[in-house]
Amino acid sequence: MNVLVINAGSSSLKYQLLDVDTREVYAKGNCERIGIDGSFIGHSEMGGDKQQLDVALPDHKTAIKHVFEILKNVDKPIDGIGHRVVQGGWYFPESKVVTDETLGWVREVAPLAPLHNYAEADVIEICREMFPEIGNVIVADTSFHYNMPAEAHNYALPKEVVDSLHIRKYGAHGTSHRFIWRSVDEASNHTAHKVVSCHLGSGASLCAIQDGKGKDNTMGLTPLDGHIMGTRCGTVDPATVFYLSREGHYSIDEIDTMMNKQSGLAAISGVSSDCRDIEAGAAEGNERCQMAIDMWSYRVASQFATMVQAMNGVDTMVFTAGVGENSAHMRKEVVNRLAWMGVKIDDDKNAVRSDDPREISTPDSSLHVWVIPTNEELMIALDVKELLGK
């Protein structure tokens, strides 16, 4: 079964056409700067080089039309379309086939993720209009976390407020964490039971997974909570918002922009939101870059301990996503802070780069430490196959 996986953001659209059974990726690409000057499409096909097409992309409808036009040259039928939706709210405890009703739900919960859900809903609608014969499936990032224990997802706010506005911890990166669980379960020959999955990229979250079930995660009502990210501040005292408003005279929209787009590693380092640039700066003696690394690794280690508490123990730690998969230095920084727990990694194994799951812990480590490349697109495609029954 060939599945087209689409991930639409506020000004971008990523796509991948793959065979679910063989896991071959026939084509993939990204539409960037949608609605902004200088828009383009980066596209590559199996065995070929990446190409850049400079095209005007005034909106997502134009972008997805270009994608379908490009994919005609791939000469592979599309049997189903899977859509990554950031926020599923209270409607998506699992993936669902797109209908008028389920599409309406994506829009209804969009205030919880306005930069993403509205764009995602628009793209789903366009796909249905252009190819009504092809089934579509919604895979929400929040689904994996939805059934976590009540003590983990509830907030200590007035019940009538919580109930009327559906306020709770929803989490994010659930599709990635679900894939990591499947992968480490297989790679460890089913010996991993209490796993902390560390999805560490420009967006970042940790998730406690016990025998395949999410027990807690570090993101909250929105993806702003939790770990320090590329441009997101992560957890701060909620009263910071009130203080910025009253004393700094910032508007709510300005605070929203500040905390989501002007904070995190970019703000701490003063150099970049990219860990590669920050590592280079620290190596050259930039104190702000070193502070960014120190704060980042401290927060990962602290939140790791919180995830361990959610399961009353841990036997496996997994690093994944852009930083988690590719930065041996940042992995080492985190593990050094967990030495008190007896966590140890082999420096030679840690330095190896591979597309395959690999264990990097030493034989005498108190828990198993793995590096596993995530594959959200495959996870979404598997859901499409299951729900469309092909």
C-alpha cells in the first residue's frame, strides 16, 4: 500500500510518499515559506538528488496542488493519505478516518494549536476535494498521551473552568514516542518495559512509556510547556505572563510570540536555535552558548527523573529526533548529569552515527541507553493502512 503522508505547518508543508509494506520512500519534500516571499519546494526521489523549485506559494491550497503535480512524475499510485495533526484535543484518543465530522473536530480544537491545526484542516479539505476517491486519515500527535493517568493529565484549576474549556495536559510528539516504543521493544527483544523516550529536536519532549502505554509527558496543554526548545521557553512560572503584561506592558500576543518564537536556546545563546551552532560557539569559549548547553542538559536530566517517577522505575532510555539522534556531545552532557543513577554510556558507541537502532550504554550501566532514529511518517502510514483496510 502506497501512502502519502502530509505534515502541514503554519508556513510549511512536508510530504512523503512511501510503501508501507516495503518501507521504501519513493519521494519526499517540503514546501517552505508558504504565504511569504521567497517560497520554494525542495523535492527528492528514491536514488536521486534533492531539487529546489522556486515557485510562488501564496497559500496551502497552491502548495498541495504543486505537490500532487510533482508526484505525477513518480508514477506510483496513492492508495491513502495520512495527515499529521498537532492537536487532537478531546476528540482523537486514536487515529480516525476523515469525514465531515472528524474534519470539523480538527477545526474545533484548533485554538489549542492555532498555528498548525487550521493549516492542517485546510490541507485535508483540499485533498478531499481534489481526490475524493482516496481515503484520508487523521493521526493526532496528542492521541498517544490521551489515556495517561488522571493524576498526570489533570490541572489544579477550578473544575467548572477545566470542564468547560477542556483544559488538561495533552502533550505532543505522540506519534514519535509511539514509534520509539515499537522500535525499542523490537530491538531489545521485548526486554524494555519502563522506557523514557527523549524526543530532542527544535521541539522537544520526554515521555514515560510503560509496556506500550503513555504514563506522562513533559508537554502540557500546548507544546510550549516542558523542555527548553529551539525558540520555545519551555516551563516557566505561569505568573511570568502576568508580570510581563503588568510591568513590561507586553500584550498577550506579544508574550505568545516571545515565548514561542524568541526564547529557548536562541535566547539563551544569543547565537542560534541550532545545537550545532551552539556547540561550536561553546567550543570557542562563548559563555552564553555554554550556558545554553548547561541549561538544556540540566532540564533534560530533571525531567527524565520526573518521567521515571511516573513509572516507579526505569530500565531503558532512548534518545531520538534531530539533537537526540545526531549530537553525541549533547547526549553525553545529559548522561553525565544522570551518573548518580548509575547511567553510563560507551564513548566509542556514542560517537557512531547510524540509521539503525543502537545501544550505547556500558554493560555495567544501571539502565539501557539507546539511540533510535524516529520515523513519524511510517507510523502515520501504518495507521492509514490499518484504518483504510488495504
